[in-house]
Amino acid sequence: MIAFALFLATLGLAAMGMSQPQHHGWVMHRQPSHRRSALLRWSGLATVAASLVPAMAAWGPAFGAVGWAGLLSLAAFLLLLARTYIPQPPKR
């Protein structure tokens, strides 16, 4: 359950990051449309919120919220490492 919560948090934060023009341009080599940006932002927010459910199922309601905040920090750190050390995809 904890690994699934971390996966959902990472997926949601990645979607929220891809909604920003500079990160979307780095990966896709073009700017996102307003519709795609809004879709990525809202789906990322929903996925991050959904990651709270398995965290609370694993740790209970009291420690689940605290553990979820830690998982969000870990997910953000993993995305920071990926953005820093993975080379930019080649243009097609």
C-alpha cells in the first residue's frame, strides 16, 4: 500500500509538473495548449489527493496524513533527481 501511495504521489506531481510550459517543453519540445495544461493540472491534483487513501489504509488516519506528507516530499525529491540527472529526450 505504501509503494502504491508513493507511485500515485509521484505520478500526480509529474502530471502537475508537465502542466507547466517549461517542463512540458523540455520533454515534448513544444508548449502545452491551455486545455492540455488544465487537464494535466487537474488530473495531477486528483492523483495526488487519491494517494492519501492508500497511505491512510496502511498507517491509519492519524499517522496516515503525516506519512502521506512524507511520501509527497519523497516523490518530489525523486522527480527532482529525475529532472536533474536524466538527459533531455532528443527531438523527433
